[in-house]
Amino acid sequence: MKIRNGFVSNSSSSSFIVAFKSKEIKTIDTLRKTLFGEDKTHEGYDTYKIVESVWGDIQKQKNVIDNTEFSEVVLACIEVGGDPDLIMEKFYPHLNHLDKDNDWEKYWEIYDVIEAMQSDEIHKKEQLKKENPNCEFYTFTYADEGGAYWSMMEHSGIFENVPHIRISNH
């Protein structure tokens, strides 16, 4: 029998693919109204703080993967078995100049976007795109290991008012 001494983690993370109409994410205020209506708090947190986190994630993704490439990325995941390194190498050669060590933040942003588009949920993702043809798609990954705030971001349904898919990465 093995006995574990020390810290054991039971953390989880979830990735979300979310469809927004352009007008819904035009400003941070329109994003807040889209996600929360007139509510000032959500699960005990100020909705402005939550929206600032989501807004920041959206801004990081601008120009990372163009929304017109959404289907190509999903198909690439199938074609190369879902390996994000192979997908980047094959379909994003213009990003090969990124050094995993020196450009790690940008590299891992892209890697996370690709990784979020994998799993048995591929058909649901394609359906989301078909059902929301005039939308822009963004991915978000939140994990409860960062404390109560990030647990709320992962588990409380912040995207329940917009079309989305949740992928559990437990």
C-alpha cells in the first residue's frame, strides 16, 4: 500500500468556448450587461471585477486565433490527434518563431486556445459555431486552484446568458 505524505491537490479547471456577438463585447460595459444584465454582484463578487477578468482574457485573444480559423483548428485537432504542438507546427507556421522560454506567455495563450478546442466535445463545438454564425468565439480557462475567486469563475455559470460550451479538465 502506498501512503502519500504531503499536500494532495484536488483542484479542477474548466475551459469554455463562448460565442459573442460583436456588439456584446464592444466595451467592458456592454460585456457586463451581456453577462449579468443589471446585476451588480454575482455569487458575492462585484460583476465589474468579474467582467474585468473576462475582458482581459478577450483582449489577450485578439489576433491570437482569428475566428475564421475556428473550424480549421477543430479539424486540425482531429487530424493530428489533438496534440497542440503538432497543430501549432502544422497550421500556424507564422507562430513558429515564438520561443517557449522567451515568449512563453504568448506561446501558452495560443497553446491554451488550441487545447481548449480538443476532447470528445468537438461536435458540440461545431454545432455552437453553426448555431451562432455571426458571432466571435473566445476561449477561457479558469481553475479553482487559484482560490475562491477563480473557483467562482470556473463553477458559478458566468457565461450562462450567452451561447457557450463548458469542457471539464478534471
